[in-house]
Amino acid sequence: MKAVIMAGGKGTRLRPLTCDCPKPMVPIMNKPVMEHIIDLLKRHGITDIAVTTFYLPQVIEDYFGDGSDFGVNLHYFVEESPLGTAGSVKNAEEFLDETFIVISGDALTDADLTKAFDYHQNKESVATLVLTQEDIPLEYGVVMTDEKGAITQFLEKPNWGEVFSDTVNTGIYILDPHVFNYYDKGVKFDFSKDLFPKLLQANEPMYGHVMENYWCDIGNLQQYRKTHYDIINGKVEVNIPGEEIKDQVWVREETDIADTADLSGPLYIGKGCVIKDGVQLQESILADNNIINDSTSIKKSIIWNNTFIDQNSELRGTVICDDVRIKDHVSIFEGTAIGDGSQVGKSAKVKPDVKVWPYKDISDFTILNKSLVWETEWNRTLFGNQGVVGISNIEVTPDFVAKLGTAYGAMLENETVITISCDTYSISKMLKHSLVSGLMSAGITVRDIGEMPSPVARYSVRELDAEGGIHIRACQQDPQNTVIEFLNEDGINISRGEEKGIEKIFFREDFQRADLEAVGEVDYIPQMIDSYISGLFAGIDIDAIKEANYKIVADYERDNLDDLWTALTDRLNFKLIKTDYEFDKSRPLSFQERLQKQDLILNKFEDEEVDLGIILDHNGEEITLITEDGELVGSELNEVIRAIIDLRQGAKKIFVPVTAPRIIEDIAFEYDADVTWTKAQDKELLSNMFEYRENSEKDFERLPVIGDALSFLVKLMEFLAHEETTLSELLSSIPEFHRVEETIECPWEAKGQVMRNLIEEVPEEQIELIDGVKVYHEDQESWTLVLPDSEEPTFHVYSEADTIQKAHNFNEEYAEMISTLQ
């Protein structure tokens, strides 16, 4: 008799075990499950075998070849597209010229095939299905037979109301070539759903042979583990190689086991393993070339090849794939699986039922409580420059956000008041509800201030005297991402120390829920946009702006910012001309996407006489100005304009980010004012400003213009009205300078070395170390700043000079230096 092994399965439910290999190649007792099927066929004298493949067929062919090394003859038939179980076998029709057996290459069985074949012949059957009995048959095809064994009905994956039998289809069939007459080649066709009902309808003789042998469909990780335990407990007839050194403990050659190791059967240890002092192994399977370090305990687990497990670790009910590195004091719990080539850091914990896809890196001390699929690593850092950032509803999910809220709440005292807000997108609103739940569970009082851009959220924290706030929004740079900003009592992003405190609690899950009586409350305060507008106009000469009768063209996002613009136009009496174009309503345009559509706004300048144009990001933080002549103003000039406005209004101390043009110092000198250079991030700039306000008792306005495009715009309009000038005339009064920016790639591991070498190569007197390395050139007027990005493997290089060519030359020089120093 000939046989067909169906070996086309992907094994999706077995991932991460099947990420790099087809399901028939998943190892059982250290050899592919399909090899066990070949051994079974060979035991029953079947050596001429067809193999139907679809998913990663080359992996199967490379391992088995023509079958000669395994004592059989293999013939491969590859599906170009999925053809179903019967359709794949039809590919081998010319080979199958006699009664043949069909068997799955991804299920384990010790079925008595000879007995089944004899039954087929005795019944003169066209199709005999090998059946078994399952206590819970819901996931299988139930087959009903009469008292003679003739098949009367099929029920594919029935519900309990349809379970009229516990006899299920094993996917092992003995068939006559006659069945090929019932369907065509190249057509998707299934045995259970299509062919067998046809044969039944045609009154072809079909019988079910109920076997008493072992059979397990390895459909998921639980069944995969169960199969191994059944083997080492003697429930299935499979050859276990190696020497049985004690009761139910098998060990293969070249394995070194310390005298103090505690081995409890049933247990299998493969070739070339090293088991060191104090190791405890119980009811587990270890394949080849594994090293288990001192005092590690492994129970009910399956370890593939070439894995290193360091000392004092505990593994319970897990599957560890090939080439995994597990550091010391690691705990991995039940139902988990760690994919090929992954690394688990020191003292990390992998919680029950978590799956780690291949080639992931779990950092030291991490508590991993969700499956790691898309990310390349999972570490103990949540916060980036803007806050907590991740892919919407993939990395930043409701359950993740609820836990984040609880971790934040654990840092605060009960009944602490926190504001919460979001932009207008559905994903942000959904996540806000989850975050509120997490905060309330920690006993925090939440003031839900509604949907708004970040500047209003920052203002609201101060205005409501809250201890802090959280704002959820789409990311300006990549709108597929969600940003969660944590704000302090001044409405500024919290410090790195506070961020680390949240991360520590989050990853260690070191928080307690509030008692039932202490669960927090939520208040809804919907009027904060009106309050913000009032604050925006406090101290502003509204009449001067009104009298100017400005005509402004604006490109902005309607959903998020229209309420604010309506209030501005009503109060300031200017004409607003809006751009109008469609975009994906499920996410905003990035700021760069808006800038790329600048022609839409510039066309308005051709139609009407305009005083000012602006382009805003969806969150109301970033602004690009356009002069009355239709010229876009570079972002580097915003800092200069802000400084001039502050200085003209009497400021004697201004705060400027280290990336800003140095010409600001020259302008400040003319006003006898001091300049304080700060780190590049807005939160650093704002922190310096608020600290100065408190220490000097200066009465800063409630709405500093940093990170607030509308506040900046209103201040600019007031300034231009008072000076009776235009934006072009203001720009022409600024001394000429040129600043350029470039981004240079650099591997993470080389960034520290580049910074050190850069500092060593440049004379100390030319260096300023506020944020990155700022180098002043010999003329003392030009400079270059090398600023490492904290979120990406890159450097940002800024250069300022009196000509554009000189600025570009400096940037090229330092870009080349960075590449060389790597």
C-alpha cells in the first residue's frame, strides 16, 4: 500500500513555535512530528510515500530529502495555492494507482494501520475513516455510523446540541483511487466538507473504523505539551532514544549531569547537555546541547536545542524554542512559549500564557504580561520625548492603558485630583475611558475635561489647581501612534525621575488597588475651552488687534481646533479664510503632510489680499507662519520672533532652547537682557521659565507661548498691531543668519562612543554641554550642535553661520566625523 502525508499546514495556533517552520516540522521528542508519522508508516510496511506541501515546502524537502536516510521513498507534490485536503491529494493522483492511506503530517498517533487496512478490505469499502473517541468533540468532525460501521452522517465541529456521538474523525483515511472520479484537479476540495458527503449521497460504501490507539491533533500549545507528557508517561508507542538511567528518566550520550542535580521522572534529556549543581528537573523534555546553570528549577517544560538557562531561574509549564538565552533569576510561568533566538534578561518574569515571537529581547527586571509579537524588544522604558508612545490599539491598548493609569495612581495619595483629556479621535476617546478606570481603581479623583488640544489641557491643570494631568492624542510625527502625556501641577510634562517611578511600578506590578470605599470618583468639567480663551486674552490688547482688521488664511484641523478658531474670530474681529480638503478621519494628517499641502493655502494668497497665513498641526502646538507675500517662514525664526516680542514688552531674562539661533543673544544684548540656554525639549524650557517665575516672584502669564501655537499667534498679532508693521517687515529687521539641520544614522551601541570621542577631539574651550555637544567655531559667531536622539538610533546635527554655504559645510564636516567615529 502507498501513503500520502498531508504536510501543508501553517500551524497558526501553534505560534511562536511555527513562526519559522511548517507545522509538520515542529519537534516532538526532538524530532519533527512528520518523522514520527514516517516511522509509523514504516512499521506497517508502507515505504512508498507521497508528501503534499504548501507552506515553506523547502524546509520539509531539505530535512527529509528523498527519504532514503529514513528508509522510505518520498515523492513531493507542492500546492501553488491552497487546494483543501482532498484537492492537495488529487495532485498526487498519478502516483496513487492503488488503495492508499491518507494521514496528517502534524498529528501524533500510534494507530494500527494494518488493522485499519484489513477492516477496509473486509468491508469492501471505497473510503474508510479511522475514528477515535473524544470526551469533548466540539473541535472535531463528528462521524456517526450504524451497527455495522457504515457511515450515516457527518457533523463538522458541532455545538453541544449537535453532539450525537463522541466518535470523531482523525484525518486518517484509507481510500480507493476510485474516489478521484468525484472531483477535478486544481479545484479547492475538502475531504470532510465536500468529498465524503458526495460519496455518502452516491451510496458508495463508506465505513468508520474506531481505533483504540493513541491520537492527538497538535492544534495548540496545550496539546503540544500534552503530547510530550503522554509520550514520557508511556501513553503512546513512540521510541524514546537514550538510556533509562533511573525509573522514567532517559538520558542520551555526551550529556554531563552534576551529582547534586535532582532528576525526577518522567524526564528526557537529549545529547550534549550540561546539567549543573543543584538543578531540579521534573516531568520535562530537554533536547540537545542545552546548558542549565546552578540551582535552576524546571518542571513540566519542553526545551528545544542550544538553549542556555542561567542560575537560580524557574521554568514552569513552558516551551522554549531553539537558541534562546535566559539570564539568572528569571521566572517563566505556565502556558508560555519563547520563540527562537530570543533573550530573557536578568530577573525578568514572563507571566502565564504570554507568547514571545522569535528574536525578541526582554530587558533585565522586566515583568512581561502581554505577548511580544510586533515589537523587536520589550524593556523597562515606557516614556520617550513626548510621553508614552506606541502603535494605536496594537501597542497602546485599553488593557495596557488601564494598567498604566493604575501604576501612575499608585505613586499618588488617595483622593489626589488629576485632570484627563484627549483629542477628538475615537481611539483616543476609547483609551481615555480605560485610563480613567485605572486611575479610579487606585483611588484617584479624576476630572474629565473633555476633548481638546494639548495647550488647553496644560492650561486646565493650572487653572483647576490639579496635582497633575494626562492628555491622550494622536502623534504629530506618526499619526498611527498614540501619545499619552503626563503633566505636573504646572501643566508641564513630568520629569524623567517621575517617569522612571511610573515605569518601575508598571513593570513590577507593584501596586495595590483601592479598597471598595476608597475607589476614586470622576467629575465632568466641559467648559475648559471657554476658560482657556479667557486666559488667552488676559493681558492682551484686544482693541489693537480688532482695529487692525486682519485677514488671515489658516490651514488647520477642523474637528480639534474649530471651537478655538471660532472664539478667536468672534473676539478679535479678523477675517478667517480656511483651506478645505478631505483626509482620513480615523487619524490626523502629520505636520509634515500639512506642510506638503502648502499650495492649497498659497493659492488663497493669489485670490485675496492677505495679512498673514499659518499652518497648524492637529494638536495646536506647532505653527508655520506665512508672510503677506506668501513666503513660508522657517521654524528656526519662530524662536527669534518670540524673543523679540518678549524683549519689546520689557523682559529682562529670556529662555531659549539650545537649538535656537545664536543671533538671539545679539538681539537681547541690545535690550540689556540676559539669555538662558536650555535643553531642546519644550518641557525643559517651560520648567526653567516656571522655576524663574517662582524664585523671582515674576508674574508670568498663565499661557506661556511655548508649545501653544494659538497663544503665539495672538501675541504676534498684538505685536504687529502695536508696531503698525507686517510680518515681512519684522523679519527684515532681524540680522541675517543661516541655520541648517540634518539627521545622521548611528547604531545605539555606538552613540556613547561617538559623544566621548567628539568631546576628546574638540578643544575644551570651544565646547558647551547643555544638551548634546555644542561646538563654537573659531569666529565665535558660528556653531554646530550634535544632539543624540533619545528615541531613535540617530544624531541631529544643527549648524548656524553667516552664509548658507558655511552652515552646510559645518554640517557635512560633523556628519562625516560622526560616521568616522562610529
